[in-house]
Amino acid sequence: MSTVHKVDEYFLDQIAALPVPDQPAPLGIAAEEALDLFDSQVGSRHLDLAARDLRARGEGFYTIGSAGHEANAAVAAALRPTDPALLHYRSGAFYLQRARQVPGIDGERDVLLGLVGAASEPIAGGRHKVFGRKELHIIPQTSTIASHAPRALGLAFSLPLAKKLGVDTPWPADAVVVASFGDASMNHSTATGAVNAALQVAYRGLPVPLLIVCEDNGLGISVPTPAGWIAHAYQDRPGLRYFDADGARLPEVLAAARRAAEYVRLRRRPAFLHIRTVRLMGHAGSDIEGAYRTPAAIATEMAQDPVLGTARFLVEAHVLTPRKVLERYQEARERIAKLAEEVIQLPKLAGREQIMAPLAPRRPDAVRALATQTPGATRAPTTDQRAGSEPRAQAGREATVSGTSSTAAGGAMTLAQTINRTLHDVLATHPQAVVFGEDVAVKGGVYGVTRGLRRSFGPARVFDTLLDEQTVLGVGLGAGLAGLLPIPEVQYLAYLHNAADQLRGEAATLSYFSQGRYRNPMVVRIAGYGYQKGFGGHFHNDNSVAALRDIPGLVIASPARPEDAGTMLRTLVAAGLADGTVSVFLEPIALYHTRDLHDEGDGLWTDPYVGPGEQAHVPIGSARVYADGTDLTLVSWANGLYMSLRVAERLAAEGVHARVLDIRWLAPLPEEDLLAAAEATGKVLVVDETRRSGGVSEAVIAALADGGYTGRVARVASADSLIPLGDAALDVLLDEETIYRRALELTRSAG
Ligand SMILES: Cc1ncc(C[n+]2csc(CCOP(=O)(O)OP(=O)(O)O)c2C)c(N)n1
Ligand SMILES: [Mg+2]
């Protein structure tokens, strides 16, 4: 007999044989409430059984269940349905309980829709089996354990901040953010980092209404968590109020959850609720528990079944007779079986267009309208306005031709100065914008890019974070959800990598897994690339962008010249507000303070500032053309563009007239502009300062091939190496001499 059937039969046998005491035992909670919770627990159990059955029939696609964890119904009961919840994957009973608190929602049906991958499933629409629903304020989570911890911390930090800034949020002022985890997940550095960050924020006296729930079944798949570890690690953490309960005893869990919720709600401080649970029916349907657990251990856990526990309480308190318990249990089985037959008939998600529609919706007209707004012209949009409109395909692009179209007075500015000034304008224009990261506030950034912003806009809008990139991005994730427009900074490209999942697994997936119902707009500024003369070593000169380029929907802007930096940054901010776009603004450190291009004092790498207005916008995925030579096209960006323009000058002296294209956007690539520039000369040299493998030139050449370009094409790139110190760096980085020689070869060769 499978463990599934054993658990089911054990329950039936135990109840059938349950003695009814002569005198009712005290229940500890109101009978009606206990029945309500029991129904959620029983419903969740039968959903688990149905999941296994559907899987066996080839009709269902997910079997990780909640059996043994059904005490989490009491956590839902202790909270309000308007408290944002980021849930562990064993939260069936929580989900059903919360669904009961909101009229018109059939939680059991929702879960079944998820199991069968129905397109009408209310949050992910068949894209994944997750617990989530906007009306229930349950934000869907990925399968990456603990990856929601930084977002939960970020949300708990951002809700009070948004209130303080007068920015409308989808949640009430006294909301509690609840985030639940398994015991093994609590060891993940993502979780420990987020707990640490929550404690540090609270230690600084800032509100952090975060309730962390650990559902401790003592196992992470097959690996036991050392007995007592969770209590040992969390019960005496200064600043973290600890509550615990036995998950088989519903009244105890409800009481502890109530105390914990009240503590967080009133004190605005983090708390930890430790629920000791069991895991029944294995990790998932495919898990053969017998391979790593003794039959005795498995059997012992059945006796601690929380559904059985609640049934016993109800019988002992004379709320239900054993027969009534069994009736209720079997009714739930039948109801869910019937619902399951219904939902398997429903249409499934199908076709690339439907599947991908919520990935990264783009409305270029709305982006343009917002990007060209002037300071003070907006208020923070309301939640409804933000969530409102339908996704639309990206409209046509335009290539901008060289020439500075300045509308504002003032001297010529460097790249760093322009970014600084633009951030200033963005903060002035959009009251929901916040700038944060390591060293960005008081110091004004390692390179001075954010200097003065804190003074102008105050510590609530421009602030330093602790030193943890997962937290930096987690604050961004939560801030975006809360209605703010986060502009976090990651100090160097090399340091994105230790936190990349927060961008890849979290930020870039939320719209997809929620069909756009939840969004986490953000503009992540990252200083990167090589060529920092005199300041060497890999970590400050990292030029690897492969980990960013393949993230679906992520926009990567990489400006080279000051004017573009301003307009592109405005565009990203507008795209965040209009479409919830997640973007990276990759800033070439070596060009931050560069003024000259060809000769000392020529000032050709400075631009007058383009203030707010019509010119202050450049469409996502539109390239910029420099010069209009017809002998060959140099395709580049960032430092590569700078070098290409210098090389073009040298080539001109040889009678070779190059066209230089700045692709500016590493994702999406400006494919139309690229093809046009390639076809104009029939000879393309891609000048790629990133790595030869996984670098951008691979994609550029693929785009040319895909677009039907039949001319010559070659590339020069940096080596597949880390970057060494000092002048040795130049041996692995692409240099002007190499570009020059390859360009000459290409123009002089036949064909
Ligand atoms: C980052 C990450 N690593 C590995 C996995 C695979 N995995 C899924 S569940 C799980 C165990 C989690 O155990 P625990 O947190 O105790 O939750 P439980 O399943 O016991 O409720 C693992 C290792 C994952 N989902 N995410
Ligand atoms: Mg576990």
C-alpha cells in the first residue's frame, strides 16, 4: 500500500475507533472557528490526495503536498486577508483558510486548476503550480527555496516607507508581511541573509512588520535537520521575537500565531513563528521515502497527523461525533473529486504568444509619455492605474542620428555627472522613486554618481543599505511591489553574481507567474566593464554579461556617452512605471569621468544636459548611428564604442570610411537598426569588449544571420579570461590596435 493510502486509511481507522469521552474536554477556541479551520485542513488533505490521483492518470502535473503541515490554516486565521503573504509550497490549508475569508473565492477549485495547469488558474494561468491570488494578497513564489525571503524583507521595509512618502500601496498601513519556509530552507543563505537584514533594520529603529513562519518537519527531502536546530538558531536571536507551537495541536498553533501576528502588527518588529510539523506522504509523489527513512519513523509521523489531531479535539470537545467527522471528511473527498473532473476539462495554456504574454509587456507610447514628463508634473500613480492596462507588442523603433539635441542650459557634462543629474530629475519628478545601495547615500557612490542626492531628497528616498547584494535587490523587489519605484545600485558587475537569482529567479519572473497581476518594476544600476586604468583586478573590471543577457524580459541598457545615459535612464524609469519593466542600467566605469575622445581637451565625450521634455527619451531597443561611412560598419557599445570612434578616425586617415553603430541596448538588441547599418556597408566588424564566449557579439552576429544579412561579418572581443592587475589587463581586454587591424583586413579583403 502506498504511503498516500496509508495516511488516508490510518485517519479513517483512527476516527472510527475514537472513543468519545463522557464529559466534553475544553477546546480552547470557539467551536465554529475550529470547524472552519478543520474544513480547510481536510480540504487541503484531499487536494493532496487528488494531486496524486491526477498525476497517476496523467491529468495533473504537481504532487508536492501540504500533508502534515495543515496547521498553517491557523496562521491564515490569525492574520487578515489583506496581509501580504509569500508562502512555502506546503501552504494548502493556509490558502483554503484565507480563501474562506474573502467572499466569492473557491480555494479548492483554485488549487485544482493549478494542479492540472488550466489556463484559467487565477494567478499563474497554468505556467506553474503556485499558491497565489491577488484578491487574497498571496504573492506567488518560485520553486527556489527561500528566494522569497529578501523580497519579504523588502516588502516589510517598504510598506512603512511608502506610507511615509505618501505613496499609495495595495496594503493597509498596519499590514503584516508573512513569509513561510521549510526548516531546511531556513539554512539557505538567502533566508539567513534576509533574517539578518530584517534584524538590522529593526535594530536601527525602523519598522519591519515581518512575520517569518518556519514549518519544521525535520527534513529537507531526505536530509534530516538536526533535532532542535531551528529553535537553537532562532529562539534567542536578539530583536527577533520567537513563538512556537506543536503543529498537531491546532488551538496551540492558533494561539501562538495570534500572539505573533499581534506582536508584529503592533510593534512593527520582526517575529519568528516556529511550527513543529510532520511530513506525510513523502516529499513529493515521486519520492520513495522508504529509501531513506525507516517504516517505524514513517508510521510514527502518521500518529501526529494534524488533521487527525484536530478531529480528535473536535470529538473530545463534543463538537462532532466520529461519524460526523467521517462524513465531513468523505464529503470533502467527493466534492474535490467532482471538482477535479470538472477542471481537467478546462483549456490548458497553449501557444508561445499566450504563454509569453505576461513575461515583459511593453507599451512604448506610455513609456514615452512618462519619460518626457517634467519635474513636479506627476503624483505617484494609484495602484489601479499601475495595474490597469493591457500588454501590447513593442511598437516601431527609431534610429537616432548623431548630434546633440540639448534642451537645457548648462555646461557640458560627463557620463557620471549626467547620470547624477538625471537621477536628480527622476527623484524630483516621481515621488515614488527611491535610490539605494551600498555607499550611494552619504558618500554619494564610489564614483560620486549619486553625490548630493541624499542632501536634496533626504534619507527616506536616498539611503545606504547593508552590505549584501541579495538584500539590495530584495529591497528593490519589495519596494516595487509596495508601489515604489526602486533604483538600486550594485556597486560592481562582479558583485551582481552573488545575488543574481534575485534578478533572474525573482524580479524577472513575477509578472510571468502572476500574469501581470503583480509587478516589481526596478532599474538596477550596475557599474561595470574594464579599462579602468590604474585601478585593476578582475572584480572592478568585470566584463561578463552572459548571466544577464539570457534573462527573459530583462532590459539591459548600456550607455556610452553622457547624453544617452540621461535619456536611456529616463526611459527605464518610465518603463518601470508604465509597464513594470525590470531593467539593468550597465554603466561603463572607465567612461564615468572621461571628457575627451580624440585629443586632450577636445571635450568630445561630454554633452550638454538634455533636460526633461521631448528629447529626453530614447525608445528601448533603438541604436544610435555615428558617422555614415560606407566602407564598413563597426558595431559596438560602451567602451567598445569609444574605441571604435577613435579607430574610425584612424581608418579615415587611411581612406576607409566607417559607419559606427552604438547598439546601446544589450537586451533587447536593436535588430532593425543593426540590420540597416550592416546592409549600408555590407561589411560588419563587431567590437565586443565583453568575453568572446557568452559575450554580446555572439548575439549580434546571430541577429544579423536571423535577419537575413548576407554580407561579411567578423568580430573582435576580449579573451575568455578574468582580468588581471595593472597593464596586464590590456593583454586580455580588447584594444584599439586589434580593432584597427581587423577593420583594415576586413575592408581590404575581397568579397
Ligand atoms: C535553492 C534550491 N535548492 C534546491 C531545491 C530542491 N529542493 C526542493 S524542496 C527541497 C527541500 C526543502 O526542505 P524544507 O525547506 O525543509 O521544506 P519541506 O519540503 O521539508 O517542507 C529541496 C532541496 C530548491 N527547490 N531550491
Ligand atoms: Mg522540511
